Amino acid sequence: MVDLEILLQRPTVTCPRWMPETAWVEHGPFAFWLIERLRPRTVVELGVHRGYSLCAFAEAMERRGVAGRVIGVDTWVGDEHAGFYGEEVLRDLSAHVRPLYGDRVELKRMYFSEALAEIADGSIDLLHIDGRHHYEDVVADFTSWLPKLSPRAVVLFHDTQVRERDFGVWRLWGEIAATRPSFEFLHGHGLGVLAQGPEAPVAALAGLLDGDLDAAAVARVRGHWAGLGAAVGAIAAREAKRARRRAKLRRLPGKAMRRISAFVAGLFGVGGWTAPVAEPRRPAAWRQAELS
Ligand SMILES: C[S@@+](CC[C@H](N)C(=O)[O-])C[C@H]1O[C@@H](n2cnc3c(N)ncnc32)[C@H](O)[C@@H]1O
């Protein structure tokens, strides 16, 4: 049954503390809402990259008291659509995930096809498919993981709205969306939500997937989540800009810093920047003595 009050809720938390740059950013608020309503026991993500969506699921579970785990699978090498990247991506993600989510999150560095052997059949309540986006890739990811889905399973497909660079999620979505209860968000490159399991808790989703929403209600629901997503996107863009500025400043050689600082000091008559003097290395025994 449609309950617009629930469909137009504003989650109190809308984004994870770990906010790396990502095309998924605008779906953060919906991820929090979805986890709260589905209460999945096992979430699997195919395609983690910097980990935004993975952390959104994990954080929503943490904050909403949902006892479950989140397994992220990726080679952490990249692909033709996400781009190829270096070891620092997994290193940064691991450094954030462990202290924030402990054992709740497991990162599996392998191909999706290899991870199949490590996940029990019928165990996944929420599957997020976000690997390489050719039609053949998404079909393979979806069909090969079907046996792993629980009767309650919901599947998310990212990038249903992207038609460039030979993306084909839109094509698979067109083939399967009408076969099960489903809904598609158009913002943030498109996100398809599919109730694949025969016992998927669609009632908990307040009519989102039932197909009973009229055109005006669909537009309101899409507009609501797009608006929340845009707000999170703006925060993320600001954060990314700050991080880039900080990184640039760190790269500035001391000489340039001194010049800028002297210029600013001259303008405002305040003391200039002084390069920090490195403390000489002390023998371990000294440090021990200072501690005791
Ligand atoms: C679009 S990114 C994932 C974005 C992520 N969900 C987010 O929130 O930003 C796709 C990732 O899938 C990984 N990938 C693509 N095909 C893969 C495969 N067959 N096995 C493992 N990883 C794969 C790539 O390494 C890349 O990091």
C-alpha cells in the first residue's frame, strides 16, 4: 500500500562519514532509508572502488541498529568505465573502514566470478551491482549472482540512466524492471531498485515498488530523493574542493610558502610563516625515559 509520508521521509543521517568522490554520491540519503526499511542481514556490493556506497550501507546499519554484514568485492584495479587507479585507493579505504565499521565490513579483493565460491547460496538480502557497465557485464553479474540471493532479496543497479561509452545497464533494466516489483530513480546517473526475491519485504518500502504510484506521485518521490541527493552532492563537492586545496598547499615547496607568507605579512603587518624546525631524532631510550 502506498504511504507517501514514508516515501517522502527525510532520513536524519544522509551520508556516511567516509565521503570520497563518486558518481554514487546522490544516492546516499536513499541508501539510509532503504537499509532502515529492509533491515538486510547480508549486503553484497559488486564494485566498491573508493567505497562510498559500501560505507553508506554499513553506516546506515550501524546507526539504525541493523545486525548484519556488508561484503564488498572489487579487484581495486579499476575498469574501462570507472578508470584504472593505483594501490592507494584500497589503502585509504581500508584505513577508514576498519576503525569506522570493524568486522561488519569485509573487503574481498578478487573478481566477482571468484567471489561466488565464497558466498553461500540463498544468503544475500541486498545486492548492489556497480561493476563495469557494458550490457554483457551487467547481465553476467546479475545472472551469476541470482543463486546467491535470499527469498527476501532486493537488487540495486547503478547507472540505469547512462547511455554513453557503451554503458548497457539501461538495456538490462528495460528487460527486467517490468518482470518484478521495481522503481527507478533518474538522478545520480539512475538507480534501479528491483524486488527479486519472492518474499522481498515490499510492504516495508511503503508502495515504492508496487507500481501503484500515479505519475504525480512518482514525480514527487523522484524529486524528493533527487533534492536530498543534490544537497549531499553539494557537501561532497565542497569537501573534495577543500581536500584538493589542502593537497595543493602541502605540495607547495617551503620557499613558495615563505614568499606568500612574507607577502601576506607585509600586507597585514603580521608575523610571517616559519618553516617548522624538525626535531632531531632522539634515541629510543630517551623516549622511553620521557614516557615513564
Ligand atoms: C563504478 S566503480 C564502483 C563505484 C562504487 N560503488 C562507489 O560507491 O563509488 C566500479 C568498480 O568495479 C570494479 N570491477 C569492475 N569489474 C569487476 C570485476 N569483474 N570483478 C571485480 N571488480 C570489478 C572496478 O575495479 C571498479 O573499482
